[in-house]
Amino acid sequence: MDSTTWSALTQLAEGQRGLFSSAQAVDIGASHDWLCRNERAGKLRRVRHGVYPGVEIAGRGHRVASRSAFDRERRKFNELLAAGWLIASITATMSRAEALAAVEPLLRERSWR
């Protein structure tokens, strides 16, 4: 995998909250085996199934570029929870039933009068 592919993955991730999917990496030129090898070697850290943070090349070493952004989002999430906010994590890949199942307990917890 050459530096132009790494650069393309980094640019792709910058426009997507610092993340890219394994399918997008394959479209750019990486293979699934390459992703698995680099994950085992500690060069990539999978955030969720098929989702990786953008990477940045610095000489020969690789570093996770979006770790601080990920940490900021996690801190914001924890601060909202501590302030009493009710938060449901809903993704575009969820079905309608899954999204409703994520929201219903929150609605029941609050009295909406």
C-alpha cells in the first residue's frame, strides 16, 4: 500500500468525522487482509465492526489521527449524560424497529406531559 492510498484514506476520513469504512478502504485500493494485518500490528484500531479512524503517515510510523477527536466526542457524550440528558445512539444502518427500540425506553423514562 503506497503513501497516496494512505493520503486518500486520511482525506476521506477528514470529511466523515475522522472515520472510514472497510468498504471505502477497499474502494481506494486496500484489501481486507491488509486492514486485518495492520489492525493486528497495531497500526489501525477498529472503532466498530468495519469502521476505522483516519490515519496519518509520519515518516515510517503510523499514528491514529482522529484519536483526540474521538476522545472529545466521548467526553461530550459523558458530560451530557452527567447533566441528565437522555441519549439514544441511532445510526443510518438501523432499521425503523431498531431505532424505535433505542428511543422508546428514553421516552418512557421521561414524563412527556
